[in-house]
Amino acid sequence: MSGNAAARRPPDPARREAEPRCTRAAVAAAIGAACAVLGAASPAAPPAGTGPTSPPAAVVFYFEGKAPCRWRLYDPVSGEKRSLHETPVCPRALLFDAGARQSVWVDPTGDTWALTWGTRAVTPLGKLPAEATASDWPLEPVLWTDPGTRTLHAAYMVMLPDEADVVRGGKTYVRFRGKDFPTPWEAGDGSPGMVVLLTQAGSAWKEVELEPTRCEAGDTPCLSVLHDRLGYPGTAPTVGALLREATCADPPACSLERLPVAARKRVAVLFPPEDYPEDAPLGVGYVPLDSRAGILFGTFFGDTLHGTGPAYLCRKECKEHVPVWPAPPVGEEFKDELSVSVRAGFALLTVGFTGARPVVVRPGKKPLLERLKDGHSAVWLSLADLWATAR
């Protein structure tokens, strides 16, 4: 495959993944490999008696359109759609803060805003520095709330040229704004960068800390240096984090061992190894919706496992299988990663990392497949208060 594969998908700020590499031998060895779908904890069937007036256990949040950008919620139980807000263009980053009952977002110009739930009042929070949104690769700024102080924080990463690495006295430094910052990484280990941390106060943002980092290599941390050193993240979810959690990343969490034994013989029929060309999906993943049904889908391996089409709703030990996501064109498997996540017996399928082309699989409901037209950045949300404030 070509060397620019990593650019075909938005990068994970916690890990800029290396190019996937596959071989025919690996295909044969890996059929039946495990695949995780984070957010797909053992789901229960939708609770009996859930009506349109009851807050749903989980809803799908998504952006509809791009200019204007409508913020939408979808309840898979009732099939109802509601509107939260509308902005001229879609946010670069979006935080849902249930503790403060507000949504905070960064627009593409770096302006930040807060939407109060219930009243729908919009409050300007100030503008981030121009470098926060100047990157030509889609790494969004990060927003989070300190769970103790409720202080709102933001961070962004500035990618630097290789020349920013300075080696002196056997130690490596990163040069930024005319100053040298010590770093534990060796020069050439990924691309140098600087994480800028800010705190919101009144109607302005104050820069409080700088942290050197590395990105664009398999084991480099990118923005994840915040995890241990700067207190990120807090407890409120962001759309960016939820999109990343819905991708395949941890083999032990979801494997074909969860597929009923009697159904495993169907795997070779739906995913025949001889049909895979070089650099094709390496295996198959399965995530259950309940004890009788689940989603079966293709996978390929880079630094971690990733989902890809085709995907099927398997029922009755996969004797019944309904296509729910198409197979990518031959040779295009790495351009069209698949995200599969489950809540309350329903599945959300989207393009990996972007949440685009969302499809909700609704066993026992009509229609079985709900395609959220013009949707993108689609994720599961479990915020009853947010649903109650939507219209």
C-alpha cells in the first residue's frame, strides 16, 4: 500500500498510527483474529415499557450538514429525532459538560462558545491563539473540565519541523518560540511538537503550560502527554474522544470467541480468505447485540486492529445475515475504516474516526436500518438531561 495511508483518516491525538502492512501469509494466519470495538460493553436489550416520554438510555449525537451545521439527536428506540443547536459551520471541537449543564465548542476560527442547556443561551468564551486551528492536518483542539474545580481547559498541539530538534550534551531538546525544552525522546523519533495548555477565565484564555511531545509515529504520544502530566482528561465527554473510542483498538475485548460456536462456520462463507488480495482485511471481528444477534465485520491490522466492510447483522447463529455495511472496493480497504459501537442492543456503524455515513441497526424495529442523512461525527451519548432540552 502507499506510504500516505495515515493521511487518509483523521489521526488519533493519543497515537498517530504507522502505516498498516499486510501479507497474504498474515491473512491466512489472522482469519478469526480478535477485534475490539470500544464502547461495546455487553449490551442489554432495550428496557420494556420505554416510551417516547421516557429519557432514552442512549442516543446518537451527530452533525447534520456542514453549512449550516445542525446538531441532532436520534433515539433508536422510538425513532425520534431532535435538534439541539445550529451553527454556521461545524465545530472543530465539542465538549458536553453535564456538571455545568453546557456544551462548549471551538469553531474553525478559534472562537470558543458555551451553550447552556435548557435556556439555549450562547455565551462567548474568548478566542484561542491562531496556532490552535492553523494546522493543515485534522487534529482538533482538546477541551476538558477539571472534575474538582470545574475549571475549563483547552490544549492544542503545534507540529514543528525536524529542525526543531536540538541535540546538546547528549540530550535532545525541542526548540519552540526561541527556547529549548528538554524531551525524553531521541531526535528523529517521530516528528517534534509542542502541546500548549490553556485555562479559561472570564472571556479569555490564559496559557499556563508548555509540554514537548512527539507525533506521526506508532509509539509516539501526541496529545496523550496530557494524560499523566497535565491532568487531562476530565469527566465530560468530547465528540473527538468518543469517535476515537468507537474504533477497533484492543484485540482481547472483542473476538470471534464471542460468536456462537455453531455460527463460526459461516465466517468462511461471508469472508472467504481466497477472495482477499494482497493488503486486504486480515480477519473478522464480532460484537454481540444480545445473546442471539451481533455484528460481524472485516478487520485489518496496522499498529492496532481496525474495522472495515463488509458488515452483517447475524441472527440465528448467522443462518440469517443482513448486510448493514458494504465491502470497500478492492484495494480501498484502508481508505474506508469502519467503526462499530453498541448501546442497549442497538449498533451504530460509521466511517472510522470521522463518524460519517452513520447507520443505526435496530433489531426488532422498523426500519431495521436507520441511515442518518447528511450525518457525520456520529457518536453514542448517555446524557438524559441533554435529550430533555432538545426539541
